[in-house]
Amino acid sequence: MIPVELIRKKRDGGELSPDELKPFVEAYVKGDIPDYQMAAWLMAVYFRGMTDTETTEFTNIMLHSGTVIDLASIPGVKVDKHSTGGVGDKVSIMLAPLVAACGVPVPMISGRGLGHTGGTLDKLESIPGFRTDLEIDTYKKVIEKIGVVMIGQTKDIAPADKKMYALRDVTATVECIPLIAGSIMSKKLAEGIDALVLDVKTGSGAFMREKERAVELAQTLINIGEAFGKRTIGFITDMNQPLGNAVGNWLEVDECIRCMKGEEVNDLMDVTYRLAGAMIYLGEKSGSIEEGETIARQAIASGAAYDKFMELVQIQGGDTAFIEDTAKYKNPDFSEDVTLDREGYIGAIDNQGIGFAGLVTGAGRKKVDDAIDYTAGIVIHKKTGDSVQPKEPVATVYSNSREGVTAAKQRIQQAYRVSDEPVKPPPLIYGMADKQGYRDY
Amino acid sequence: MIPVELIRKKRDGGELSPDELKPFVEAYVKGDIPDYQMAAWLMAVYFRGMTDTETTEFTNIMLHSGTVIDLASIPGVKVDKHSTGGVGDKVSIMLAPLVAACGVPVPMISGRGLGHTGGTLDKLESIPGFRTDLEIDTYKKVIEKIGVVMIGQTKDIAPADKKMYALRDVTATVECIPLIAGSIMSKKLAEGIDALVLDVKTGSGAFMREKERAVELAQTLINIGEAFGKRTIGFITDMNQPLGNAVGNWLEVDECIRCMKGEEVNDLMDVTYRLAGAMIYLGEKSGSIEEGETIARQAIASGAAYDKFMELVQIQGGDTAFIEDTAKYKNPDFSEDVTLDREGYIGAIDNQGIGFAGLVTGAGRKKVDDAIDYTAGIVIHKKTGDSVQPKEPVATVYSNSREGVTAAKQRIQQAYRVSDEPVKPPPLIYGMADKQGYRDY
């Protein structure tokens, strides 16, 4: 295996065989191939792509660079969900306990906020005491006991992906579908799942802005999942505006608690029910996605999902008193309404702008080791299609920093487009993909 | 200047401004930007190319990373030649003294063999005592005194190119026209030249196999030269078979000595006279390239070129006794004729194969620090279009290694294609390019 020849082969559009790819990536992970050769290869992959065979093998190598958790001893079809990330996407917080409450074990390993998007781990950690850094043994015990567990990446899971991702981040090779897919799936396949539901976001607040790219990513992810014998279903959902109303860690947990207690936040719950329906279906607790949705709605209405969430918070060290009475949570020092000085209809929202507005309130990190202000964030009052008056707040900003409030307000004002004519809101769920392909709804 | 943003900009097809390119390359040369970011950028350049402005600025940055020699105090228009390299391309050895003998100062900094191609420095160093590692001060004194000097790359000349080239070599980013052009021109412009003649090779033994690519490289090189105010002319010449008959260091020097003494090796001398004509024309010692050629022929016929060569060998420490009597040179231990066991016409020669055959005789390096067997190599007896009989030698192999002889014979036999029908030899000089563009002959 001569590294420069493999770089040249990919550069010239060739397909690397498993016998070429495996020693190449493994030698890189061991430090026997330098970063600069991997960087050149990654950029060649950016331009030339990978075949399905390459993508699967690449995933396989990263998966087996670390621990592959075995949950075979736990009864039931274990199902997880992965979202490609967005603004206000707090679905996992409800979805995991909800699906578990319906009898499907959910082993979930999540990530932190990235760029303008939030991360499930950060949101969970806004619950005082909640620990996401469980060891793999404890992870197994928790899911065995209560049917759901939510932790963060451990150093044992896909270390090759961690090393490659760090390099991609500084060499402009992140935005590449086979590399993204390999990164996601190597971590998901390590969790011990039997099936997977994907929520691939598209729109101004998503990493895949164009729907075609989102569909391509979904299909690549599904191909990998199915190649590993895991049933995989994907949905393409809208990220042209925040999902639900809250953006910010505790604000989002609070919104989830209210929803689990029965409050209807339509777009958020519609996505949650659809994903839950698919997970329940894949978990063999319903005959169809639709039937799964009905079961999920009942689990919210009955309080079973909320109870499972309380159980999860408790077992992972969280203080359930804050869940039972969210008013106990400290309020941020500053809050201000955002108005637009215009009458009309919300025409569009630059959702990445909203994401960055959330970041400057203190809800996200500018640098990897920045501390997070869990109380900071934004609550959205007006979404695309809503009518608005000049003095009517479109959003409220929360922060412990006065500068954060001012900066976020400006960004939000820049993110909103107002139209004189009525505007139709964007679709919420564009369509669904499985191994048979993608179908628009 | 954020490196990853510049990588992304190039990746997405953007043009880097001088204000972006300069700090990026300079920081890399200083070690403030790591190899992996440069490697990713180079691969992005491979796919996206560079604009003329970028290529010129890139050359400029590499040029000014080291010493730019000033020969303004030496009278006359200083002209050099650069060849993109090939098999049996020994032209420089005759051309530099020949053009100097015609009154045009020739400051020449050459390179070593690369891959299957030979290098002028290695050939010169096959002359016992000949030193190519002169300091820049000595370089200046030699050209001032005798009107010609031939040395190797010094560490002071374009160190940025040296660092970048080493990285390109191991990241499969060598074969990229703007990067090749920048590398060549940053070194040539550092020599102190006023004008430049280019010999861009095309065919099975050249780095640019396709003529279109050779033309593109010639035009890129000319654009750079002219942007720096240096008149630049380029010829596209054939490298589908060795130039002349000898391949190997001393064998080539020996062929040059014979040619300078009046022996006619048609293809070799036709190229030499054409390049000399252009250099004499650019050096303002003739009114046209054709007139320059006539002057050059006279300088060979009169012995002036040979005398200048002797002067050069002497001043650079070479033992002229070996030039005066080439029979004094040690013969290699082994030599064998190569036959093809077929009757017909030489249909084509895989000239890269001939180059590698030369390499396995010991005439070239497999690794950078391999020693060279100066006496080793090949003498070609049959070129494309020649008729051949089964027992008639097409080449003779020379080596101090018996295995080298055997391996080279096999490669030569594989490189020759024999045709039953008469075959027309390939053209020798395809055309000429200058700032007005390229014209086929």
C-alpha cells in the first residue's frame, strides 16, 4: 500500500478496494500515514465522491476502530434516531423517552452543538445534575433497566472518525456526503442498534441547504445502514425556520416538558410523532408508521412519555424537581422583545441567522471550549406566513450578557423578511426515503 | 487570513486575491500553516486550477521566498532555456555553450533526473571533477568571465518551491499545470535572466503526454514570463521516442561531444538548432529565429561551440582530458544488444518504458539518495519508422550490474512495437507559442 498511489487513484476518479482503503485509513489512525496525505485524499474524495462500496467500507473501518457495543442481551428491537441538526431541533429529548414508553428500547448517543446548530447533549446538561458521560457498562445497565439511555460520544466509539473529523474541520472537507455519512453511521452503528430513523434537515438553517442534497445524504445513510443489516428509514424535514419556538438549551428542555405534558406546538410535535411512528414501526410495536404515530400520541396523552422522561432524568443523575416545576430554574439577567417596525407577513427566515443569534446570546459555543449559558436563547413568536404588526414582538431574546441581547436582536432583525402579500408557510416534512428510494409526500 | 476559508474558497472555484494568497503561502513556508492545510489546498488547486493572476502571484511569492540573482551588471540580454524533461534530452549540454559562443550570455540552473527522465546536473557530473554546486557569487563570476554557467538548484533559490514540491510529490498534486508552471518559473526567474526559451515535451516519454496539455503548459509558462517582463518563447517538441540515441549520463555527454565536433544526430541537432535560434533571437544577436539557427550552425561548424564547452568544463572543475579523448572514460562491465525477433518497422516506442529501462541500468535513481552509475544506460539504434530484422539490434544496454542489463533488456523489448507496414515517424517540433498564442508548424 503506497499512500500517494491511493491518493492519485481517488484523484483520478478510481474506486479504492477494501484491500486498499482499509490499510490506508488504519495506518492513518495509527499515525503511520501523516495528516497531509489524508488531507489530500479527503479533498480528492470531496471532488470525486465515493462509490456505495467505498462508503460502506469506510464506515466499517471507522466503526471497528473502536468499541462496537453489543446490546443483543437486551430484549426487543433497539431503534435510535439521528438528526443532521438544526435550529430549535429538540426532538430527541422527547422522542427517546416517548418511543421507550411505547416498548421500543432506544439507545442514543448524541453530539454537542456545531456551528449555528444546537446539540442534544448540551440541552440535556442544562438539567441540573444530568450526566451524559456514562461509561459503556453503565449505558448498557440504564437501557436494560428503563429502556432508554442518552449519552455523549465516548473516546472508545469510532476514534478514527474523531481524528478524521478534526482534520476535515480544518481542511474544508466537511461538506462531502460520503464523508458525512461515514462519520454519522460509524457512530450510530457502534451504539448497538438494530434499526435507525433519520431526520435529514434541509433549508436555510440546515447543513444541507438544498433538498436534493438532503435526499442524497439520506439515501447514502440508508445504503450504509442497510449494508450493515440495520433497517433504516429517513425523513427529509424543513429547517427554513426553527422547529418549535424555543432556541437555547434550557428553553428547549422547557418547551419539551410542556409538550410532554400535553401542550401542542404543532410543527415540533408533528415531526416528533412522525419520527416516533417510524421508530415504533421499526421496533415492531406497530404494523405501520401511521399506527406507530397513533401509539405515540397516546403515550403523550396518557403521560407515559413524561413519566419515562422523569425516569431517565432521575437515573442519569438529573434533578427532577426542575422538571416538575420549571419555574425553579434561574431566569437570565436580561430579556428583550424583538420587533420589526413593519406591517405584513413573515415571508422567510434566514434560519442560520437565527442559529447564530442564539449563539451570541451565550446558548452556543464560538470556540470548542467555550462555556454555555444554559438559560440563554430565543423564543420565536412569529414564523413564516404569520402576520405581523410594527410593534408586535417576533421573538424574545434571553441572555446573561447585555451585549449578547443587543447582538442577538440585530441578527434576528436581519434574519426576518417581511412581505406585503400573504405567504404560505414551507412544508414541514418533504418526504420519506428507505431502501426502495425516496418519495415526496 | 483564516487558512480553512482560503482552502474552501479555492475548493468552491473562487480566485484568491494576492492579499489572500501571499500570507497563506508565506505562512506555510514559515511553518505557521501546517502541511495538511497546504495539502488540501493543493488538491483543491488540482481540481479547480488557478487564474493567470493567481498563477503569476503564486510564482512571485515563491520567487521572492529566496534569492533573486541580479545579473544587470553583466552586459547583454541573458537568455536561458528550460525543458520539461524527457528521455535522452541532453540538449542543454550543447545548447548553453553554443548560444554563449554566439554572444548571448546563458545563466543556467538545472535539475536532476526525476522519475523516468534524466537530469542535466547528473549528466554534467558524469564529467570527472565537474562541479555544479557553485555558490551564487561564483555563478556570477563564471558567467561574467565566459558568458555561460551551469549549476544546480541552491538552497537560496525559491525555497518555498522546494518545500511545496516535496509536499506535492507525496500528495499526488504534482500533475497540475499552474503548480508546475509556478515551480518552473519561480526558479528560472531567480536566475537573473532577461528572456527564456521553453522546450515543452509531449508524448509517451513526457510528463505532458497529450499535446493539448503541453500547449496549455507552454502558454501558462509564457504568461508568467511575460507578466514578469521576460520575453518568453516556447516550442512543443516530440518525446514519443528518445531524443538522439544515447540515454544515460556519460553516454549522453559523449553523444553531445560528438555532435559538437560535427557528427550529425538529426533529431537531436534539429531541436538544438531551433532552440538555439530562438535564444540567439531573444538575445538580440539575430533578427529572427531562422537567422539565429544559421548562426548556431556556424558556431558548431567552426568549433566555437565545442571550444566554449571546453572552457565551461574547465572553469567548473571538470577534467577536459575526458572531453578531448572520450575513450579514456571507464567502460561499464556489461553490455548487451537488444533484439526483437521480428521483421517489420518500428511502429511506436513506449518512451516512458525506455526511461525506466535506463533507470534500471543504474543511470537513474529509484530513491532520492540512490547513487548513479554514470557509465550505465542505453544506446538506441532503431527509432520509429525504421525497418528492423529479427536478429538486428534495436538498442544496446550498458551497466555495471548484470541484473540491470537483463531487466533493461526486458523493458526495452516491451517498449518497442513492431508493425508489418511502413510507419511514418512522429513530427519532431509540433509548433511554437509566444505571447500571441500557439501556432502549429
